[in-house]
Amino acid sequence: MEAQEPDKSKAAASTPQRGRILGIGGVFFKSANRDQTREWYSKHLGLADKGQGAMLPWREKDDPQKEHVTVWSVFPDTTKYFDPSPAPFMFNYIVDDMDALIDRLKAEGVKIDDKRMDESYGRFAWIYDNDGNKIELWQPVTAKAK
């Protein structure tokens, strides 16, 4: 009987690394004509933003029991929420473990905002990419680290 080598085409069963992006939690952008822009997107694309953003629900591919939502929202062009980023947009990424991700990003030299926000619907932190674009990280209450 010949000894069989392990099948290397199959990934070893292991616990996924904590501190990873699960999906897009939000797409935010500025508009000088916020109300008209909201109406245009509602009329032509069905994205109805009545003030809290259009909510786009989805489920995780590998665990369909886990539900999430992506928020699409138009901000007034005068908003300071994206500051100090010069960009007229900001992405929000859903993370599974905020502390693990922030610790790893610090070690990698990523610029991290000192501000943190804890709300009933999750924890927030902000980082900046190499172009200075502000990125919002969101750990929903349903994605708390175990």
C-alpha cells in the first residue's frame, strides 16, 4: 500500500483571522443639490433616501444567517463629516473585530483617527488611505468579536 500525500488543494480548516472586512457598510457622497440628487436616485434607480439613507440588505455568502445592511446616503456639500479628507465621498466598511483590525493597522503604519464612536447599533473608527481619503470602519452589534 502506497502512502498518500495530503491533498494540498484544500485549505486547512482554521479559524479565520479576526479584524477583517466583511462587506461595504455604506457609500456616502456630497452633493450641492442634496434633495434633488436624492430625488433623482429615487426616481431613476429606486434608492429611496428619506434622510437616514437608503438601506440595502444582504447576507454573508458563507453564513446566510448573518444579515447586514449597506447604507447609501447623500450628504450636503457643506458637511464636515468627511473632514479632513478632501474627497467628496467616504466608504464605510463592516468589520468583524474593530480592536483586532485597528491593532493590525497601527502595526502596519496606517494613519488612524483618534476619534471613536460607540452607538447602540455599533462601534465606529476612522482611518485614512495613502491619498488622505477618510474611511469609516463599523463593527455592528451583530458582528461583535467573540
